Amino acid sequence: GRQHPYFCSLAEERGCPLVARTLRPTQARPPIAAPGQVQTGLVWRSQLWLNSLRLLFHDMKIVSFLCMLAGGLGAAAAEPPLELAGDDVVVFLGGTDMVRAQRSGHLETLLTSRFKNEPPKFRDLSWEADTVFALGTETERWRRGGYRGINALGNLEKQLDDLKATAVLVQLGKNEAFAGGRGVEAFSQATDKLFERLTKNNRRLVVLSPIPFEKATNPLLPDLTSRNDDLKLYVEALRQKAVKHESIFVDLFTNEELPLTQNGQHVAPDKQAALASRTAISMGIDRPSGFAGLEDLLTAVREKHRLWFNYWRPANWKCLFGDDNRRVFSIGSRKNVPSIRDEHEKLPELIAAAEANVVAVAKGLAKPVITSQVELPPPTPALDPQDEKKEFKPAEGFAVTLFASEKLGVANPLSMRWDAKGRMYVACTWSYPHLKPGEIPNDKIIQLVDTDGDGQADRSTVFADGLNIPTGLETADGGVYVGQATDLLFLRDLDEDGHADERRVLLSGFGTGDTHQAINSFTWSPDGELFFCQGDGIESRVETPWGVSSLYQAGVYRLRPRRLHLDGLLDDFMGPGNPWGVVFDEWGQSLVVDGAGGISYLTPASIPAKHRLRLDRIGNPGGYCGVEMINGRHLPESMQGQFVLNDFKSNTVKRFALMPDGSGFKLDWKEPVLKSSHRNFRPVDIRIGPDGAIYIADFYNSIICHQDDYFRDPTRDLHHGRIWRLSVKDSPLAPKPKIVGESIDELLEQLKSPERWTRQQVKFELGKRDTSEVGKAAVRWARRLKNDEKLYERHQFEALALCATIESVQPQLLRRVLRAKDHRARAFAARIVGRWQDRLSKPVEWLAMAANDPHPQVRLEAVLSCGQTPSPGAIKVAALAVMKHPRDKWIDYAFTQAVRHQEPVWMAALTAG
């Protein structure tokens, strides 16, 4: 039983550290696996066995034999360390990379193929932004326990037990690494606790390390490789805990197959197969032919996963297990009209059938079976568009005409926008409010074109299909941004045939807890930020190259698409409960409208603070859905700068003006621009088109409430929809601008256009050109403007907004606008200081100037920018601004949130003296 130091040193000299360790005092746990290898119980058992033999051998030849033997046993570890059988259930856990790996199906396909004689079952519990501290499968509202005692999924242990899980494959650590080295200890402790939970009831555990961060090809994204030293510490902590819990550890961090990512962070779609193969090989599962011959199995696996996802992570969770589970939508009562719960309970049977198909395909006994499309119910009675038109009462001087209807494929339109060529894109849904069991979503974006300029569309093309309730849409950057289900997509037509050839997931992890509150109402700010809303039934957790961006319940998202920088505003229902529209005035001040809670001044809530502080509203409640600012030569001068607002409950398009009120505004209601006596007229989106007329998307439905109508009410209209055009009689339409292909100088001149749509499209067209060249040209153009020129400062504003849109930082131009005579221009410039603070040399000095401005709106914007500048000096500037100058409720709101948001920064400085 004694150790012999001579043999220990001899083994080390002969390059056999395994034997050296064996001959030293017995270890309590197996050693850590080498990079790219796995740690198995086989190696550990071999060491114990060698240890028992050590006293029988006492010469150098025997030590050499032991070294050879240990090497052979180590090689045996390359065999599948995790043997699986037909009674095994393997659960996947992880963040976005695991979510997308499961959606791609490649790893599960390889595992199924390897154990095809007795295929195990696989269940995905991964969720975007998951960490060892919180897993979406149990932290999402009402998943542990439903509202008022209704049975839900329970905690993680209950979910694993209910699934009869025998093994868990987990990949975590990447999101946690954004906390830096200071977070490793807490991570290690939380990992230990999580692994204890996962290995209960003799469950086996496979721990996949994260892949390393990479440098993105987009220079505007952060260089995440600077975080790899920190990530390495987290990987080592994972390795140690895997050893402690006698688990398999697969090292994907030591990666020789770069690049793998699409943004420096997440695995690119075309790299999923390669990474799955490498992961399988690291677990001892090698298939030299790769995925050749596995195409059918991959299809079957993906179909099973689609059905599983719709069951385990269904849309309308709020109505299934949340605080809406007792409303008509959820319980049903009509004969032969199912509730959402009735349909949800049909999915396990479909999953079982799909799983049986996976087994049959794996054994070569069948072809993949895809659940057939569900037929739409027969059309409900509807007024002919010309008869519906007779029910309208437009404001004096206006006329209503039909632009498009179901005859051109428009049904249940949710949103509409135009591209730079004047083509309209309409998001239509047949899947709303919920997919039927097994249904493959096939909602569409329809492209409509008025080829002869008569105010009516005469050409319709399906731009994109296969979508799932596309609640948000905007055009820019040569394509279309679309919000659908959990994803923010970017679609692009590469060959100009009217059909999207490219479909990319830019960001994912958006909530679907209530499909009429999912991310919606996409709107560009004048400076190229994409704003969109979500309602109180939604929880979103989105991984970005800047860290996790979360928005709990109702709020507004702000995305800077070129940097993939996503901020959640009004987190945790601080403002409207079901927002469906953001709008900007001519100088970038913002409002948000609510389907139930009125109108709010959004600008004071521009800081992505988590401190819960209610934002007052400035407009009374209504059924608001879609809002637009009146602008352009075609519309009356008396209405310029006012707003049109849909009220779907009262079948009306309302109108209001903004009146200055301290640093903010109050509302002045005007006469509506359109009323209808037809109850099915449901205006849900409104936009001023390229010709200057007002366009209205009519959802056309008798049903107006999500939860308080029967889930499958036969009067839900899934076949009709209209786009109406409201124009001014005897007023010339706006001239059609030429944008695509124009020179930079010609496009800059179009920033003077009275039509906001033209100015916006010009910025996006310039965004496709060389950024440096456009930025310099914009500065030269702004410098050439004459001080006595009409709208001089408006044009300076547009030049600065262009530079912000394309992310071209121009301090000289910014300084000029900060000193403008018009306070509205100065306020906007103060905002841009905060946006560019990480790329300006002395942002705090510039904010100090704005914080002492005589106008309260400029000071408001300065305080907001201070709240987004991580510097103790910035908070000091904000404090001096509120102490030295008059305040109002908007400045107080902004200051409170600034102090709360930057508390870690200024508190550290205060503590340090």
C-alpha cells in the first residue's frame, strides 16, 4: 500500500504521466480530460486497476509496459462514452447556440444514426440566454406553477422526471462570461448546484464547453475575442465541475476549425453540420461519411423537433397556463369549438407519431413524414370592398379608394411598408391567433405594385412565405426586417424576381406568450434606429454581441441594426401594457401608443433601466394600433406635423397634435380623418406612402379581442383584408423620387425633401455605399448649406441623422448641431452624444454644455445621454443639470432612471473617494 517515488519519477521521465499519477496517492476524482477529448469512467477505472498492480512490478521494463497499457486504455476512451438505448431519454439544455443546434437537427441526427438499432428519445429544453443561474424552461412565468394553481410544467427536476430523462447534454457559460473574471466564482458555485440537480436519479451528464468567441467580419460589432481569456476561465470551471460530478466533458473551446460564427458569437447556419460532427467525434461517435445518406433522417428529426417545440414552448402560454387561462379563448364553451388547451393536448400524439417515423427512417424502413398542411375554414361572409367603401366617412376634402384586397392575396394584413422603388410589402397572417396541431405556418409577405400609377395595385407577388404570424415589418438595407415568433429575420431578394432568396435570423429569443402582443409595429427613427413593441404577455431574452438584452412583460425595443445593439425600454410594464405603435415627430421626439392604455411620451424612457418606475401617459385610452406623423406636399398644410392614429375598436382613424409642455408635450385632439359604420373595418397599421397619400391596413374582422373570443370562433375571418388609400381631393400627389442608383451628391440633396418617406429611403440607400465616403460627403454637404437658407437647421439635423443611421461618427457636424439656434436640433444632437459616447473623445464635456441649455427639452436629452454614458462624470453632469435648472416630471423621470442605471459606475467611484 505504500507509494514508491522512484517509479513515479521514472514514469514521468518516460512520458507517462497517467502511470505517475496512478503510483501517487489515490485521487478522489478522475483527472480532467485533455482538450478535444472526453473524460470517461473507463480511464478512471483503468487508473484504479493499475494502482492495484503497482506493487507487483519493480523494474523499468514493467513500468514501460504499464505506460503502454495505460496508453491503450486511454485510447479506448475514444469509443462512445455515453452508450444509449431505446429506453434512454436525452435532454438538451443551453442558450442560443443549443437552440439553433436543435433546430438544425444535425447533432441529434448523428446520435440517432449511431444508436439506430435502439434509438433513444431526445427532448430539447434549451432557451435563448440560458445560464447556470436561470433556465428559461423553469423561469418563464407560469412554467413552474400555473396561474392560481393550474397545473403547469413544474421546476427543472419535475420536468426531467416527467420526461423520464436518463441523460442531459448541457452547454452553458458563454453568456456568463460577459461578467468577466470577477464572475467566475459565482459561476462555479451555480454550476455545481445545477449539475447536482441534473445528475439526480442517476442521470448521466454530458457537458459541452462553449465555442470560443471570434472576431466578426462586421467592424461595427465588438471584437469578442478580447473576452476569450475570461471565457477560458469559465470553461475550466465547467471542466472541474464535470469531473466532480463524474460527467463527460467535451472541449469545444479548443477550436481549430474557425470561423464558425456569423457575428463573432453564434454558430452560423452553414457551420451547424461541421460543429455537430466535431461534437459527435469528441464523444467518440465518428461517421467518416458525414451526413451523406442521412438527409431523410435529418428531415424526420427536424419535423419531430418542430412538433416538440410547439408543445413544450407553445405560443399563447399566457392563455394556456397564465393569468388569461380562465378566459373564453382558453376554456371554450361552444359546441364543437375547441379551446386552446384542447388543441394543445393533441400534440403529444403527433410527437409520438413523428418519433416513430424517426426510428423507422433511421432503420431504413420508411421515408420522412411531414405533417400535412391544415386547411383553412370556409370564408366568412364579407362585404365587397366597394360596399365597405360606402360605409366610410372621410374628413372634408379627403377621398377613400381601394389600393388592394383579398383579390390580390391580402388577408388579415398586420403591417405594410415600401422599399426605395415604391413597392409595397404587406405582412399577412392565416395562422393567427394560433397554429393548429401539427400545422406548418405559412403566413406571407405580399409585394404589391401599382404599375400604371392609378392609385390601385395591379401586381401581386409572394415575397416570402412559411412565416409564423409576422407582426412587424420594415424595409431597409436592401431587404426587409421581419418580426415573427421568437425571431427577428432579415429577408432579401438577391436576383430581383420579387421573391426573397436570403433569410437570416439576426436575433432570437423574443417571447411568444401571447401572439397578439409579440414584437410588432416596426418603425425607423430619423437616425436609423429600429423601434418595436411587445405586450405584457411577452418575456424576451435575446443574446447579442453586447450581452443579453431582456424585456420582461410590456415595453419597447430599440435596435441599432448595424451594431446589433439592442436595448429594452420600459422593462417590466413601466408604460403601456399592449403597445402597438411608435412614432417620431420631425425632430425625433417619440411617442408610443397602446391598444388599451392610451398614448405615452416615450423619449423620457430612452434609458434601458431595470428600475421599475411608471411612465405617465399623455393621451386617454383607446384601441390604438398604428400611428403616423402627417407630412408631405400632398396633405393639407394645416395638418403638417400632426398625427393620425388607428382606433380599431371604434372603427376610426383619429387625429391629434402635440403641444409643448415643459420638456415634453400634451395632446390636442382634432377631428378624425376617417370613420366607418362597418364593424369589420379594423385599421391596424397606417403609413404615408411614396405618393404622399395615407394608406391604412384593414385587418377586416368582426373579432377584435384575443382572449375574450372563442379560440376557433367560426366568425374569425381568415380570408379577407384590405389596404385603403386616403388622399386629398384636388391636391397633387408627391412626385415619385428617383433613389436607387443615384449618386451620393444627388441623394444628399434629396434630404431636403418635404416627404419623410423620401428622406428615410435616401438614408438607407446611402447606407449601401461606402460608409467613410458618405460620412465625409454629408459633412461637406452640411457645411455648404447657407445660414439664411429656409430650413437650414432642419437640413443640418438630417445630415447628422444620416451619419447616425450609417454609424459614421462625425464630431465636427455634431458640434455644429449642438450649437444650433433651434432647440429641437440641439436636443437631437444631445441625444447623439449619448449614442456615440463610446466613440467620442470627450463626451462628458459636450453633455455638460447641453445640460446647461436654456431649453428644458435639451436638458432632458442631456440627462438621458448621461444615463447611457458609463462615467461618474456623466452622472455628475446630470445631477448639476437638475439642481441648477427648473425641472419637470419628464426630467425627474429621466434623472431617476439615469442614476439607477449607472449606479454601479458612480457608486464604485464614490466608494473609492
